[in-house]
Amino acid sequence: MHRRQLILSGLAATAGASGLSACATAGGSSNPGYPIASDGQAPVYTAEELVAAGSRELGIAAEAIGAAIERIFAEQGDRPTAYIAGEEASGAAGFGARYGRGALHMKDLSASQEVFWQGISIGWDVGGNASRVFTLVYGLYHPDMLYRRYPGVEGTAYLVGGLGVNYQRADGIILAPIRTGVGLRLGANVGTMAYSRQRNILPF
């Protein structure tokens, strides 16, 4: 009888371990190696949806944001699976730093998720600006995929009411921030941007 109980206990433990492994694989959140093949699908946004949202979030005319979105669509050849709407501040004198805060929107999320970003840059870059940001996100199939560091190359000229676009890429995910704000920032720089669930004081 005792031997039979040991055998049954061993079988139950094996089945439980297999179930936990299957759940972890299906959920994906325990695997930091995003993106994975099973998470390769997500509802996309149309240009019309993004123009309406971008115009509202940035407080500019639909024609202005529409031109930027049309250019991004043409360059990427696809439609984004998410967007981030928020605000940021940055400054530079050769070495620069940028901090932002916003909300991540995906069609299959029940509610938006708060997101923070911070980054550094080095280059011919002088000035500062405060901006509202509307970021198109490509290749994001699960919110957890967003939180990583993105290298990027930026060349922008900010004027009062100006609007600029640049790209950040990492592991198949492409971010295309559209910025409009006040202040003056002229230059070109190379740097990185890290996205996180909470505010980080150090931009590294």
C-alpha cells in the first residue's frame, strides 16, 4: 500500500510540473526573450484611427499629424499594433538626457498601461525642449515586450510648434515617436532610450 501511494504521488507531481510549464509557455510573461512565435499576432491600427488619436493627444490639426503618419506608414510598409501617448522633457549640451511618461494603448488591452522612458545621447546637440509625444509601435504583440533599451539615431530641429519624427529599434520592435512642443533644440545625436514600468532617475 505504501509503495502504491509513492507511485501515485510521483505521477501527480510530474503532471503538475508539466501543467505549470505549459502555463508559463502560453502566458509568455515569464520569458524575457520576446518576441516569440506564439505571440506573433495582435490587432493593428489604421491610419484613420491614429490620425484621430494623434490629433487629440498632440493638440494639433489632423492634417499635420496625418502627414507624419503617412510618411511612417510608407517607410515601414505595415500598420502598428500599439501607440504611446505622453509627454517628455529633454536637454543637451553635447551630452543629453530625456525623460518621458505616457500610456501604452493596444486594441486587445482592457485598459491603457502607464509607461516611462529615459535615455541619453551624445553628439552635436545643444538646447532643450518640452514635448508632447505620440509614438507608433510596430511588432509589439504583448505589453511586456516593450520594456527594454532601444538604440536610436536622431536628427531633429525643434522650433515653436515644430514636429519631428525619429526611429528606435530593438529585437524586431520599432518605435516611431512623433514630437511636437515648445523650446529650441538643434542638432543630431546618437543615443539610447529605455522603457520601463516605473520612473528611473538615472537615464542609463
